[in-house]
Amino acid sequence: MDAQRQKLLDSMMESITGAAIGIVVAILLLALGVHYLRSWYRGSDDPADNSDEILEQMRELHCEGDLSEEEFRSIKSQLKNRTET
């Protein structure tokens, strides 16, 4: 009777292990799918991709006095160099 119990227990453990691995794989695939959908949905909305927009924001900060002339010129030249490459 112990042999039957052990065989049944082994069979159940194999089933549970297989199901657990399947669930983990399904969760990883779902997470990967959500990641790709979110990145596709957002597209290229990153403001860092648009140098003109960044320059305009920095110009506003400069006019408000939040950026010094030196800081504004530095940012402006960095953005210019970034668009040239």
C-alpha cells in the first residue's frame, strides 16, 4: 500500500509542478504582451525625442529666470549637437 501511495503522490507532484510551470510561463507571456502593447500605444511620445520642444521649454525657463544665460546657452548647444549627429 505504501508503494501505491508513493506512486500517487509522485503523480500528483508531477501534475502540480507542470501546472505551476505553465502558470509561470503564462504570466511571463502576459507581462511581455502588456509591455509591448503599452510601448506600441505610447509610440514616440517621449518629449526628449523632440529637440525643438525641449528648447522651447528651456527658453521659457530662461525667460522666467529659472535658467541663467550660461545654462541656457549650454543646453542650446547640446541640443544643437544632438540634432547634428
